[in-house]
Amino acid sequence: MLAARRPARRRSAHDGGADADRWRRVRTPRPSLAGAEPHAGWGGSARVSPWAWTFEPAFAVLAVLAAWLWFRAGRDEQVPTRRTLAFAAGLVLVVVVLNSPLETIAIEYLVVAHLLQNVAIGDWAPMLLLIGLTPRMRESLATRGGCVLARLVRPRVALPVWLVGWYLIHFGPVYDAAVRNEALLNLEHAALIVLGLLFWWPVVCDTPRAISTLGRLVYVFAAFVGSAFLGLALTFAPPVYDWYVERPERLWGLSAARDQSYGGILMSAEQAIVFGAAIVWLLVRLLREEAAEEERLAVAQRRAGLREH
């Protein structure tokens, strides 16, 4: 079982006898620090504390494996501290987001918490992980990935793949199916990480084919515009995720409609900040490149003038 010790699903007001057969077999989570009672057991109807810890051992193991591979790849070079911190932050982000009460709240109570998870492991973590790789590490990955990786990280491929995946994961029936099934939920989380790595690769990495700064700027801006509609739709549309509408208990007094609206606002704000920061960084880089090119031309003209005299 990929996800162990997840809090059990609670009986919904709409659950009947047929739904009871689909309850998942889970282990009892630890009591919360706030002193809530332990869960009643397999498919019980007792209240699940929002502060109960949930554990996703698969992603914790993968994070440890990734850290080991990173240290192994960097043992023959001097890795800058900023890259070490970035890679570590990316791994910690994935582990903490999926192994904490945030996972419990995201599954049992609020879609806004689930959307926070998705942007954290789909946007922030992949970007940090790629920033944490040295040029030599990126070259090694590009070589091992071969022509398959080279095709996938081309902007004209990576962008539509990321957009289709982003919208598909948040499509109502797909989203509901994932939160009701552990295997599908783990697949969703893994897909978000992989899609994020593919998307940010052309922005952060110069291999296997370097893209001009202007090309990266257009790529990021197109991604921002293309993905913005999802956040806006979630903000203003009526509740589209049946799982959260059916929750018998609302956390912090948030209705299903307000919960989803806050999730859409969160997603829109997050994308504005992340993509906005990337666009500003690329603009500064573009201006520096233009200034350097002008300086190079000026030096060349001065040398040509000296030779004429």
C-alpha cells in the first residue's frame, strides 16, 4: 500500500450501504497534539481530527533516494551552498506537504488545503529541485534521458503537456476519484511533480538545448495566461467537487462554496507570484544580456577604429 496510516474516510450524509462497501482499509492515525481522540478504526464514523498526522511513506522514501543520488552526483564537484539549500528545500517541501496534518485537512475537510498541496508539489518543489542541480548534474540527466527527455522538455511540447495535465488533474470527476482512492491520489501527486519538472526544465536548465532568454520569457508568460483560467473558474463557479460538498462537517465554518472560492483565489495568487517572479527574473536577465551585447559591440567598434588609425 503506497499510502499508510492515512485517516479513514468519514461517513458522509449521502453515504448508504453500497458506499460502505467502498470504504478503504486504513490504520489508526496517531492522536493529535491537541488531544483529540484516536480514530475509531477501519471505516469508522468517529470524527477525524484535522491535526491528525498522515504519512505517505512512498514519497518520503523517494525523497531519501533523491537526496542520496544528488550527493553521489555532486561528490566530485564543489556544489554551491545555494544549490544545496534549493534542492534540500524542494525535498523537504514534498515530504512535509504530504506527511503532515495538511494532508488530513486536504482529504477530510477543505479543497483549499488540497489546492495548496498541489501548487506546492507541482510548482514550488520542482522549480527548487531543478535550481538545486549543478550544470554537470543537468548534463548527466539530459544524457541519461536521451531523445525522450529532449523531446519532452521542448517548450512546444512541455507547455501543452503541462497545461493539459494541470487542467485534467483538477477536472471534477478526476479530482473526486483521486480523493476517494489512495492509489489514484498517489498517482495524482506523482504526476504533479513530474509535470512540474518537465515544465520548469526549459526555464531553469540549458540542456539538452539552450533556449534564449526571450524564448523563456514568452514560454513563462504563455503558461501564466493559459493556466489562469482554472483559478478564476474555481473562484467564481459553484462547487464542482462532490467529495467536499458531501463532507458532514465543515472546518472553520467554511461552506463548500467559500472553500472552493478561497482555493481559486489561492491558486490565482500563487501563480501570479511564482510566474511573476520568473518573468521579472527573465526580464532582468534579458536587459543584462542586451547591455553586455552593446558593450561588446562598443569594444569591437573601438578596436576597429584603432586599427584604422
